[in-house]
Amino acid sequence: MSKVGALKQIVLNAMLEGGESVFMQLDTHRRGLELPSHLRGPDAPREVLLELGINLATPMRDFKGTDDRLEVTLIFNFVPFPCVIPWAAVLAIGVRGGAKAFVWLEPETARVPKSEAAADAEQTRRTLPPGWDVIAGSKKS
């Protein structure tokens, strides 16, 4: 497992153990991501926000983190779907209300000039739920 993937798994587990709803922002164009068809493919949004939790009306029952991915059945429009979420597809993880959040910037962002990286970070901030912020980056290249 990559260090970044391990960190994402630790962050997700810690937030779930707090009993709160956890939100994960995903890159829907990552290889290996398995979501319902309306959330992947060329016509799907580039990013989606999923809610996970053990205290939801339909709690997760089969949550399993592996070295390279998360496997969990989630409910979409009242229909269960077995999701496979590679850690590389996870862009951000946070809790309801924005009290805690982690955002991983793409490695390419770390290689651009500071002014462009700042603009990318600002663009990312605009797409996050209220109260979230860019507070963690990817590993250095």
C-alpha cells in the first residue's frame, strides 16, 4: 500500500469510529472505480461526493479496506450497489459540518508554479462542502 493510501484508510477509519457521517469526494475517472453507471463514464460528473456511516438509516454492513482500495455496499436511490473505491480515487474525506477534513491534491499540482498551485487549491476549495479546506497534500515528487 502506498503511504498516501494508508493515510486515507487511517483517516477514514478514525472518522467512522467517531460515529459521524463521513463524506468522500471521488475522482470518477480513476481506473478500478466501481460505482453505479450514472456516476461513472464519459457523461458522469468528474467528481462525486459520497456519504458513508455506521449510524445512517441504511448503515454500511460490509465495509472492507484493503491495501489498494475500499470495498463497501452503498445505497443509491434505495438500491444497494457493491462499490470498489481505489484509494487513488479518493480526493477528500471529511465529516458532516466540516469540523474535520483532509484533502489530497493531485501529484501534478505539486509540480506546477506556486501561483498555479494556489489557483488549483482555490478551485478545489470552491468544490468542497462548506467548512472544508485544503489542509493536506499528496506526497512530494
